[in-house]
Amino acid sequence: METANFIALRGGERAGVIRVATNKNYLYICDLQVTPKTQGVGIGTNLINHATSLALSKNLESIRLCIFKGHSAKKFYEKLGFGIAGELGNFLRMDRKLQVEFSA
């Protein structure tokens, strides 16, 4: 898997980071962190959107991630189109299918 890190800045300061890994079929979100003082202003959404653009540019089928069962981030990911794809012990596996548009 190929990995990459992307940092979001706000006012010149680090506001968030996303770490992703890709293979031939999907992009996996390994980690998403947003500083407490910048939560709720779109930093996390922007980082997910950046990861989505990356996945689409590589013609990948989906984006995947895991979160702890009962974690409040579940609603955030559901709002962005992720659904529960399964359970792994204390984790929920979530994914979002991507549709690549082809031009004629």
C-alpha cells in the first residue's frame, strides 16, 4: 500500500491531518485528527474531500476506515456518505463507494 499524509492549515497553524493508504481498489483512512479549537469549522470535511479527490484521481472503488464502536465520529462519517460495512471486534468498518464519471 502507498501511504500519504496531508496537513490542513488555518491561519498559518496546523489545524488537522489525515493519513491515507491506497491500493489498487480503495483508499483507507488510517488516521484523521483535527485540533479541538478548529473542530466544527469544516477542517475534517475538507480533509475527507481531499482524500476523496485523491481516490477519484486514482479511479478507486471506495474509501474505507475503522472507528471504535460508540464513537461520536460515526455521525460525522455518516453525514459524509459513509455506511457501516461490518464489525471487527470493538471496531466498526465503514466505507463509501465512489462513482467515477466517464466522459464520452
